[in-house]
Amino acid sequence: MATPGRRVAIVGAGFGGLWAARGFAHTDFHVTLIDRNNYHTFLPLLYQVAAAEIEPEEIVYPVRSILRPLRNVDFLLADVRGIDFAARTLHTGAVQVPYDYLIIAAGSATHFYGVPGAAEHAFSLKTLDDGVRLRNHILCSFERAAQDMNAERRRRRLTFAIVGGGPTGVEFAGALAELMRGPMKADFPRLDLGDSQVILVEGAGRLLPSLPERLGQYALRRLKKMGVEVRLNTVVDHVDATAVRFGDGSTVATETTVWTAGVRGEPTASNWGLPLDRNGRVAVGPGAEVGGLPGVYVIGDLARAEENGKLLPMVAPVAMQQGTWVAKNIRRREAGKAQLAFHYRDHGMMATIGRNAAVASVGGLALTGFPAWVAWLAVHLVKLIGFRNRLFVLINWAWDYFLFERMVRLIVPSASCRGCD
Amino acid sequence: MATPGRRVAIVGAGFGGLWAARGFAHTDFHVTLIDRNNYHTFLPLLYQVAAAEIEPEEIVYPVRSILRPLRNVDFLLADVRGIDFAARTLHTGAVQVPYDYLIIAAGSATHFYGVPGAAEHAFSLKTLDDGVRLRNHILCSFERAAQDMNAERRRRRLTFAIVGGGPTGVEFAGALAELMRGPMKADFPRLDLGDSQVILVEGAGRLLPSLPERLGQYALRRLKKMGVEVRLNTVVDHVDATAVRFGDGSTVATETTVWTAGVRGEPTASNWGLPLDRNGRVAVGPGAEVGGLPGVYVIGDLARAEENGKLLPMVAPVAMQQGTWVAKNIRRREAGKAQLAFHYRDHGMMATIGRNAAVASVGGLALTGFPAWVAWLAVHLVKLIGFRNRLFVLINWAWDYFLFERMVRLIVPSASCRGCD
């Protein structure tokens, strides 16, 4: 195969991989972007899929659409089964991909920290399939409860435990409370929702530990007002299909435990012979290269990278900025120019709690309430890829906001609720 | 359980069941509507889901949303496992539903007429899951072909055989041809689409046998112009995973055979002890009641009903009109009034072929081309349930029409294309 220049292989079409691919636009590098899905997922809105607020299709975008303007970038739908670093070749099922430079941006997965039963019984919120599976399970739990004459089991089906008081846990707890007290109440007029409960569990002494303390306090007040039971200083030590047990020995009967408490490097990376730390991440040098493997870069959540002795957080902006920067450094290397150092530009963090209620920490400012909520909406709408997705999400949000109604309450595919009766 | 009046059980939330339920609005009948899905499916647009033109969620609508204004109608998400006609009780897994009147509107399924291999290897287009499965398979076939060095296998993966030249077959053939020559061509610039082919097979000597002859001729001309190969007077006698064989002994190598050639009564009905004909339908009297089972009505596709000695067709308008009519007759019976006879008001039939091209047979008029296409768009948009669905479908259609682009090209859930590489 004739290659119009040096060959770059990129593993993963998340934020890191896509931004890296875009960094080679209109160059004569021949780039192959590989992902196991044919779409990019906008993970910051995944919790809204799980809360039946927006459709799964609205937070994903076909990779081939994104790459169309980049004529030197090919897409390959495949799992990377192995990497031959000596021969500089990726192995997938049908195709071998030779490379001169390799950028690995395979992302992260839920970290259960070895809590017994968690990996088997708790729901994750890390992939589109996770979001759809959790949505189907929640809607199905209401349908099952409506048919159940046993009060104890009914209560268990309407109890939802969320583990982890970071942004995802807080956002999902709020969205779920609004789903239950709004649309579900209207859908199930004969079901006693006094039985229903959302419980948010956090190991630290406050919510949103990565944000200023005032914002955590605001989130706590708002969630309590919405009827969410928040348990601080509480760790989970066991999960099964009908209960979650806490460190103090107490248990809550529930068929739904959602785990947002930890993140680790994508486990697939362990098939590739890379050196992993105990969180499944690959330690990289200041240039994002793996020690002993020149030309092999790891970026995004999978990389354990430091700046000024501090670990970079596992968030989308780090991955995007690293993607752009690594692409630029590879181009500079080929042009014989000096390598640039990475500097993370932290634009802040935000989390929405519910209607008119959010928190945002931006450039030293700590916003709460309506201004933070408007900022959250605007930022997420702008960052979402694709005009159609933005439009459809906006329509769904407006519908939800003005009519207190969620249009999206489908159990699809239908097999997900078999055995509901 | 106290019942505020007579109890009506309705099986199936398709057109027949929903229209029957609506017929009891604001009465003191206590109605239970039972379906195995929590949504109603607008089947006339299912082929567009399979052709990646609209999202699956846009043609379905939550049953509980539809029933919300009807305070005397309950919904039950369940499979009907058995019916005790003597005790007048439906059995589902968790709940028994006693009734005074029973309306069975369970619909239809694909009829393979015993052609060997068809049930195992051909794709159906009768449920939402069917549509999504076929879409995923088609998109995945392109991804696989793009990775395949074997020319023969590549051609087989890009060949799509559609069996049945009725409205669904014609509409799907046109939509698939447009998908391939538009968005797929742009998505796979390095794939030789000269290898790709859409073949439409019909046993009769013309397309659209249920419409005026001129319309069938128009459809044939348009489809040929779009590159579709149409084989008339051709029956299928064998299907397997890599080929379809015709009555004359010739075969076409394909991994995708779509079966739109026949419809039978929903097979689940065979568990209920109803007398079925060889097409799995229940013969009913002029009042839609089953002989020997007073108070038990069968309507829609599952019913074999006659009017003036002619069988009623298995189409949505028959089901809707029967639903309304049966509900009215049950109310009249309870009020001691005479039963009304059924009269099918045939509003005509239409089928779209592609951009600016459709056929419509309405009230003696036979329209083709742009006027028929506009009529088709308007009728389907109006009939679709839910303002949000109408809006989203309209946006997708406009996108497709003006930008020659389909926004919807996702292989979801992701497991559907595992083994793609």
C-alpha cells in the first residue's frame, strides 16, 4: 500500500484520539484511527441518557462523519488485539496496521476497587451501552413494581443507590429524582411513590470533593430538597442483586446500585504489553511517550501523566489538549523542530443538579444556582459534536423544562424487559 | 379490587388496540391494555429505520404517554401467556386480568411460507428490534467489506436481496439504494461501490400488485433508474447465510436477504387456544367476535374478517377502524342499543420510492412523482403519534433531502458489530 508520508495509528475515537487525528488535518501523514465503535460518545451527557432525558443517539456521532473532511485519515472499526512494538504493527482481526507513530487513547473504565459483588451487580456509566442498559433497568423496575403485590419487594425495586458523590453521581442523583417525582409519578398514578427513594453515597465527608467546598454544600442542600438521601463518610463493602451493604454494616435493599465512584485505565490495554500501574494506567514521560518505546504515545484517561509533580486529572479537556499537542509534536519532529512542553489549561469544572440548579468552578469563581445552570447548559450544548445533536438535545431539554415531561421513556431493545411480568 | 364498571381487557398496543382503548375514553368501563413493549410502533416508517434515515425512537411512542389522559385505562407491560375463556381471565407472569370483554389485537408477523432457511437467515421488517438489527447489519457489512481483501466476499457483503415487491419491499429498496449511492459512498471513499448491488425480487409479473398497474410500472422504472435490479416472476426457494436461491435454480451470493413477501397472524396467538387458519389468523364473524366465545373480539391483522364476501386487507386503517367500532359496539351493548355493522373506509394506498418519487392510489386517482411524494410525506407525518416525533422526523427528512446526508449511521448497541474485524 503506497503511503503518502509517515504512518500514524491512533487507538480510540474518544476526545484524545479525535483531537489527535484532527491535529494531522491537511498534512501528508497517513493516519488510521481505530475504534471498536463506529461512533464517538459525548460522555458528559451519558447520565441524561440513563435518566431517560435524551436519546442515546443524541450524544453519539458517526466517526466517519467527523473524519470526512480529513482525506488523509482512514477509519477502521476494530478491536486492537495486540501490538508488536518491535515490528511497529497493530494486530486487529482482519487487518494489520503498520505505523511509524502510535498514539494510544483507549480511555478508561469503571474502577470497583475490588468491592465484592460490585463488578457483577452494580451498573456502570462509562459507555453508551451502559447508559441504555441502566435506563431500561430503571423504567423496567417501575413496570415491575406496578405489578408487584409484595410491599417489601416493591420498595426494593423503587430504591436506587448511587455510589460516588463526584460530578457524575451528583448529576445522576438529581436527574433521577426529577424523573421519579415528575414523569414517573404521572405515568404510574396507582403506584405509591412514597416507596421510592434515591440514595447518594460518598466516602468523603462532603459532595464534589474536587470542587470548592461551598459548591459541595450547595449540591447537598439542593439534593436533599429534591428528596435525595445523601450519606457522607460512607463506603460500600458489598453489592448483590437485591442489596448494598455499607462499611458500618448497615444495608439498603435495592435492585439498582449505580457505581460512579472510581475510574481506571481501560482494561483492554493489559493485552498490549504496556507497563500498567495499579489503576490500570500507563506512566508516560513529559513528552507523553512510553519509556523504552520511542514513537509510542499514551494520552487521555489511560495515561498517567504529571505536570509540575502533580497528576493530571482524568477529564476530557486533558485528553483533547494532549491530542492536539502530541500531533503537533510529531509534526515538529518530522520537520526537525524542537518538541513543545505540555501545559494543561484548566477551564474549570461544573455539575448540574436539577432544574435551575448547578455548580461551576471557573477561573477562581464559584457559581451556584441559575447562573451556573445556564452556563452548564451552554457549555455542554456547544461542546456536543454535530448540529443535529445540539438541536435535538436542545428540544428535549426545552420540553423537559417547560412541560416537566420527558419524551424519552422507552425500553429498547424490547428484550431488556423480558421477564418483567 | 373495586372496578368502576365493566372490565375490558385489550391485548396489543398497536393501531387496533390503541384505537379500541381510546374508544372507551371518559366512560366508566375499566380498561386494561396489555403489550409486551412499553411503546407503540409506527410500522409504516420502520423501513426508514433500517435504512439509517431516522432514529428508532422517532417511530415509537410510550404507551403510558398516550394513555395518560384516559384515567380509566391501565397499562400492563406483560406477555399474555394464556387465556381462560371459561373463567374470563388472562394469565400473564405476575398478574391475572379478569375481564367481561376481551379485545385481541395482537397483530402479525413475517410469513416465510416454509421456504427453507428463510426463517433462520432472512431479515424481517415487522418490529422495532427487526429494524435496528437490519440497520446494524447493513452498516456493519460496509465496515467489513472495507477491511476485506477478498473480492468475492466483499461483493457478497455489498449485495442486498429484498424479497417481495409490495409497498415495504419497494420502499426499502429505494431507501437502501439512496443510502448506498449517497452517504455510504461519501463514508467509504476507498471502497469500490461498483461491487454493491440492491436486488428486488417479486413472484408476480409486476411490482405493487395491490395498486393500479400504472403505479407498478412507474415504481419499476424509478427503481431501475436508481440502480436497483428488479427480478419479476421470480420466487425464492432457499436462503442461507451467504446466498439466496431462486425458483429457476440461479443463485445470488449475499449476506443480506430481507423478507417482505408475506404476513401471517402473530404466532403467540397459538398459545391461547384460538382457532387459527393456515396463515395463523382467527376467523371472526361480522361483529368481530370469535365463534362460541361471546364477548371475545379479534381485530386488526390477527383477524380474518370479511366484508361483502371480500377479505379485509392486513393494513393499519382496518385495525384502527375496527378498534373504534368494536369499542362503540361494546358500549352500545351495555346500553342496550343495537349493534352497528362494520364498513371499511378505504382511503387508498401509497408507497414512496425515493427522492421526489412516490406512488399513491387515492379515491380512484393514481398519482406518481412529486405530487405523490409530497402527499406521502404529509400523510405519514400527520399519522405519526407525538409532536416531538413529528418534529424530529421532519428535521431528519429535511436534512436528508437538502444535504443528501443521513445523520443516523450508528451501530448501536455496539455488540451488534463485534467480530466486524
